Amino acid sequence: DSRSMVALSFLALGKNLMQIHKYRSAIDTFTIIINKYANNLRPDYPRFPSYMDNNRQNIQRICDDAQYYIGECYLKLGDYQRALNELAKIDRFFPFSEKRQNANNLIKSILDKTK
């Protein structure tokens, strides 16, 4: 599906920007994915996986990866509070994400570091 291909292209661009330490540009790129493809629900509404079709699941996997990488970028920038906030969104909005455990481990690491 073309939506998945576009979202994957943005994800790859964001990851490449991270590799060359352009974290703010990477955040902007990942944010495009979240804004365009994540469910348009209120920010406090918990999102659960949709089992409607595989294309929908692919988009959700791309969105949760983008959300995770936003948190990682803020961590690399030394903005620990923003990193915590962005990583916590994985648990809240993408509770069945494959990145959930990694996000929780990073959160624990940040909290241990900032004690």
C-alpha cells in the first residue's frame, strides 16, 4: 500500500538523520509520521491495535517506531524530560508495540541517571 511506503520512507529518512546527528530534523520527520498516520484521537485517549487489515497494522508499527525514535532523539539532545514524555507515549498510545520494552528500559535508564 502506498501509505505504508510513504511512511516507511519518512521513517528511513528520520533514521538517516539520526545517524548524522541531525536530531531536531529527525524529530520533525518522525513527527510528520505521527501527525499524518497515527489515529486522530484526543491525546489522552488510549490507542489499542486495530485488527482491521494488515495495512493498518503496518502503519501502526511505523507510527510506534517513529514515536520511539522521537524519544531517542530527545535523549541524544540531552533533553531528558522531553525524552521521558515521548517514550511514555509508547506505553500509553501503542500498548502492544514491539518497541514498548525498549522504551520502558530507556525510561528506567533515564530515571536512574537523573536521580
